Amino acid sequence: MTHDKTAQDKRALHELTIHAALEGMRSGEFTSVQLTQALLDRIAAVDGNVKAYLRVTAEKALAQAEKADRRRAAGDDAPLLGAPLAIKDVLATSGVETTCGSRILQGFMPPYTATAVARLNDAGMVMLGKTNTDEFAMGSSTENSAFFTTHNPWDFDRVPGGSSGGSAAAVAADEALGALGTDTGGSVRQPAALCGVVGLKPSYGRVSRFGLIAYGSSLDQIGTLTKDVRDAALLLNVIAGSDPLDSTCLETPAPDYTAALTGDVRGLRIGLPDEYFIDGMQPEVEASVRQAVAELERLGAEVVRISLPNTDKALPVYYLAATAEASANLARYDGVRFGYSAGADSMFENIRRTRGEGFGAEVKRRIMLGTYALSAGYYDAYYLKAQQVRTLIKRDFEQAFTQVDVIAAPTSPTTAFRIGEKVDDPIQMYLTDIFTISANLAGVCAVSVPCGFDKANLPIGMQLIGPHLGEETILRAADAYERATDWQRHAPALTGRAS
Amino acid sequence: MHLTQEEVRHVAELAKLRLTEAEVRQYAAQLSAILDYAERIQEVDTSSVPPTPYVLGLENVMRDDEPQPGLDNEAALSNAPDSANGFFRVRAVFEE
């Protein structure tokens, strides 16, 4: 059964948002050590069923919490001082095993830390652990993790979405106050929608990718999974901004995103694209998103019907472009410098066997597809053609954003599907990302916010897409919607068939 | 688009992936289906459309060339499956 958190006199520490927890620590109500221990206790109580974490770094977390408490006692008030968060296991963390959910990186101890994580550390984060992911972030359900599948906190028989399913489930089940994920084709937004949390994918170039172990370099972007929009803004404040270690990270200074959360959407022009309301989507999803848009209209926004005519080409473009990039990026796993080595007698046989044995089925499938798209005789018809159609998809958005400020759409065509339901049919699995991949191809920003439940009490997400570097606008709209509704206050059942 | 098992073996060799016979059969069918689905981009007229390999259009991002500490030898080798005398150790590249 769903229960309303506001019905309780006082929230338990693990149920707090980041901003509420920071207030509690500032006022001396509790310490970071107490808060961190509450989260570790919560993980111990529920993660056996949810399986959000690949590894929990309890000792390091408590040491960081003690340090945060000492800093606060000395007068420090860093933006995330003492806040316990989770990190997706595709982000390099010095001295903490980082596997990308792959056998080929089992035991890998990164010699450096991803810039986004280093910035959270500097801001006072307590890292609770590394969360489960589809192998190398390739997937929509965490079922491609080499280690185990994460269970959706709303129904353990269902997937949490993916690839950042561990981060989304951890936040939904109150096993972290917030988390970092990564989004190459929807991997932050889709699991956020399926787990009933807020998922922000910033614009390409907004957040440094240094230490994000690469999948599709022209599409990858680090994003946030949080309990509300204000927390997304707080985390983006810390991770956004230029980095000498990533030349594709923009020099444009990052504003204070919390300042954009005015609650005022009067006059905001919201586009509803015809192509995002299609046959085959779950009727409750369409109804909830249309109702959410009507709510924004009631708050003073203006709704405009728009068209993004090349939307139905986005999925094939993505699966040619992203896999081509993946086939090049994953060439580094050769059993020489790091990771698994098969131990074969000759150099090339060892590379073939290391990769054949070390990678899982979906990663091999995508490397094969990308290698084929780039190979002699097929390059023009597949890779180059896909990049040309990508231009048209990008132009669709540029055209739309001359008419509107924000585009509203469903995040996922359905609510959480059953574990095992789509594993044997790659195309059916790929179709779960049909509404999210265009934003990556165009490099624009987007956020998913909870906007209702279906008959089975599974969460539904609305996606608000903004122009490149339009984060303030989409966060303002998402926050205004969140203030007017109470979807984010429902807690998941934490029941169902856990394996 | 129909990919033969022979073509799948060729692509696997390009990608340096050892596949089992079962994987070759499975990928022949699945990659054919995915490429069929991707055929819909062929109908788009792109005769005067430039490609977008990445969205920012930044070129030649420059910074001052100042030496910075990098990974030391020990850290660089710390994850190596095999090393000797401060080097990565591999099997002979040329076979006799």
C-alpha cells in the first residue's frame, strides 16, 4: 500500500530530501554521522530485496560523515556538507572498485576520480556506495548488469528501468538522499519515471565527462536522481561547469539553479509534440501527462501544439551512432592494461577471448552493430546517413524552440515492465527509450518528474525538454508543477516477488 | 537486410570478439532485425544535409601547455593483469 509521508508527524532521517537534511544539520537537529548511519541502516534493511547497490562503502561513508561534522563544527557550510548520496558504477572513484556492471572490469580500482564525483566530494558529500547499472550503461532495465538485476521498489517483480536503475531505485527506496546517474539515450530519465523520482539530464557539455567511463561520447552526460526538483538544482549547482580535463565541457559559467525555482510559470510557452503521443503507448501514461500539462496551463502557462517530424527516425539513428561510438570506445578492453584477461597463449587470441568472455550479450551485440555500421561498404549507408538524419532531428528542436520555451512529453511509453519480459527481444527493449533518445541526439536538456500512477500503482513520469543550456527553464516548470501536486510524497510499497 | 553467419564472423573478427556458434546464429538473426528496423532512415532525403557527429561545434579547444603531474608508474600498472620491470607484459605479437 502507498502511504503518504506527510501523514507522519516527522519523517525518518532516511526519508528526507537533500535540502531538508542540510537544514537539519545546519540547525544542529542531527549530525551527518547520525544521518549516514540511518541511511546505512535503511540499506541493510531493504537492499537485500531492492538490490540497488553493487557495493556499499560503509566505513568510508562514516569517515566522510565524521569529517563533514568536523567541518561544520569549524564553521564550514559547503553546499552538500554531510549529505549521503549514491554514485552510479560507471563513474570512476579512486580507491573504490568501479565495474560498469561488467565482468571485464571486475576488481578495477580507478587511479583517479571522475570530476563530477570530485566536485561532490569537495562540496561535502558522503558517498554511500556504487549503484547497479546495465553493463557499460547499455540497457533500459539493469537486466544487462553482469552481477544482478535491481528490483523496482514499487513492485519487486518489475524492472527499475535503466541503465541508471540502481541509482533510481536507491533514491526511491530511501537508500540514498540523491544519486548521480548517466544518460546516453534516457538512462537517467527513464528509470526516474519508472521509480517515481526526479531525473535530470543536463545539456551536452554542461557537466564534465572526465571519469565517466565512455559508452557513446557524443551523447553521454552525467545527470541526477533526486526526490524533488530543488535537490536536482542543488546537485547541478555543484557538478556543472567547465573542466580542463574535458575539452567538450563548456566554459559557459553555471548559474545558481535554485534561483530559477520561483514557482511562477505564467506566460511560459509549453509545446506538446504530436509525435510523442502515439499508438501503443499505455493509455494511463498519456492521460497522466495530458493532465499534468493541463495543470501547468492552470498555473498560467500557455500550451501550444507543435511537431517534431523526424521523431520516428531517432531510435534507428541512435542505435547506429551510439553503437558506432561504443565499438571504438570499448576497443580499450584488451586484457593488457586493466580488467579481465583470458590468459590465452597468443596476443590476438587473448584479445578475442578476453572480450568474448568478459563482455555480456548486449555489449557484444552493440559492438557488433557499431562495427558493422562503420565497416567498409556500409559506412555511408549507416553511420554517415545516421549522422545526417541526426542533423534533421537537431533542427526539429531548434525550430520548435523558436515557438515554445519547453516541450512536454511522456518520459516512457509505459510504466515499469516485468523482469524478463523484454530480454529476448532487443528491439522491444530499445523501444522503451523512444521518447528520451532525441534529447541526447540534439544535445538538449530534459527532466523527468513524477506525474501520476497507473492502475497497478506504478509511477508515471512527465518529461520536460528545454533548449541547449535551458536547465533553468525546465527546472522552474518542473518545480512549479511539483509544488502544485503531491506525487513525490507517495512512498513505494517495497513488496512483490524479490529473487 | 539479411546478415549471414559468415558476415557476422567477419564483423566479430573486425571487433576482435570470440563468439560461440550459438552467438553467431543469434546475432545473425538479431542484427538483421535491427538493421531492418533501421532501414527507415534510408527514406529520408539528406542530399544537402551535413552530418552531426557531435552537437557543440567546438573546435580546437586550447589551454596553456603547462606540465601537470600524471599517473606514476605504480598507479598506471596497478590494474594490469600482467606486468614486469615497470612495463605492461603481453604475449608475443608476431608468431613464429
